[in-house]
Amino acid sequence: MKKIFLGPPGSGKGTAASRIAPKFNIPHISTGDLFRENIKNQTPIGIKAQQYMDEGKLVPDEVVIEMLKKRISQNDCENGFILDGFPRTMPQAEMLEELTDIDIAINMDVTEEVVITRNSARISCSGCGKIYNLRSTPPKEKGICDECKEKVVRRPDDEPEVIKKRLEIYKQQTSPLINFYRNKGILKDVFCDDIMQTPEETFQAVMDAIEKFLEEMKK
Ligand code: ADP
Ligand code: ZN
């Protein structure tokens, strides 16, 4: 099954997608993670992407598209995949249409207020990328990743000023995709605007939405 996750930065889509993927035995593909890995290894893609990311801007479509095409042509994507953070612009969505058929688009429905509160508490592992939240899901040992013991830090683009910019860009460039997929009849909204909602509850809400969608498809 081919799924995509839409939602503003900090809506919890990365965390939800990473938990959903193993349930369906498909890879979780986060373009943000792919970029961060490329930056860490200082690859040509990473070098191109770094400045845009640090400033909270979108990386140009052609760079993202090239990277994504390569990733989804790998063997582990044969039975599907979950895209998290792609597509983010209309040209990206159109390109994806040409490449493959998406089965379901999950829209993480959340207000700006909640997103700002969540993002300001978001930190992640500099080693494996695991996401923590200082309010709801802090690492067991302060500043140290539970999984790989590397340092847990705030991403440069999670600084409050940069978050505002990312939200603005989301509204302008990414939110039109919600209607694009709604009109195709494959959009499912998942309400996740409760600041106290745990990652487990969000995961469950997404699973319910997928199951409901599959039921409807059968009819
Ligand atoms: P979030 O979903 O919290 O915004 P991501 O990890 O998905 O964080 O993305 C981080 C950054 O990576 C984005 O702000 C952007 O600069 C870049 N990026 C990721 N995916 C895309 C994309 N599809 N198109 C353009 N830029 C992207
Ligand atoms: Zn880690």
C-alpha cells in the first residue's frame, strides 16, 4: 500500500508514520530525514539542501524529486511505502502522480497554536533521528537518546522564528495538496489537535482512519 502523510511541521506525522510503517511491512520514507542524512555525510544533495533547511525554506523541487525517485525505486518499496514530508508542493504531487498511484493520503488535522507549542518542545537525536518531546516524551536520561545513546538536540529549524516561517510556507505551498487529494477521493483526516494526545493515541487514531478507509474501499 502506498500512503502519504500530510500535515504541518510538528503535527506528529513523522512519529505516526514511523509507527505505522512496520504494521504494514513497508518502509517509512521521510524526505526530511533523507536530507539530514545527506547533510551529515556532506553528499552533493546534502550540500545543496543545507541552507534551505536551516532557514526553514523548502528545498527546490528538482533536488527533492531526484532524491525521492531514487529512493522509491529501491527494492524495499516493491510492496509500497509511506511518504512523510513528500509531496510538499503541487509540482511534487504532480510528479508523484506520473510515477505511481497513491492509495491513501492521511491529513494530520491540527491548529497552528498546537503546532507551535509542540515544536518548541521538540528535540531529536543527532545520531538516529528519533524524535522526543520535552513535555510529553522526553528521553529517559536527560539529553541522551534512549536508542543509540547519542546527544539529543533541538534541530536548527525548530527555533521559534524558523518554525513560524515553516508554518507560513506550509500554508502557502503545502496545504493546497489537502484538496488535491480530497478531490481524488483518497484523503482521510485525522484529528490530532489535543496537546495532551500521546504518540500512542495519535498512532491509534491514524490506524483507525486507515482501517476505516480500507472498509469503505471494499464497499
Ligand atoms: P517537518 O515535517 O517537521 O517540517 P521535515 O523533517 O519533514 O520536518 O523537513 C525538514 C526540512 O526538510 C523542511 O523544512 C525542508 O527544508 C526540507 N524538506 C523535506 N521534505 C521536503 C520536500 N518534500 N520539499 C522541499 N523541502 C523538503
Ligand atoms: Zn538516537
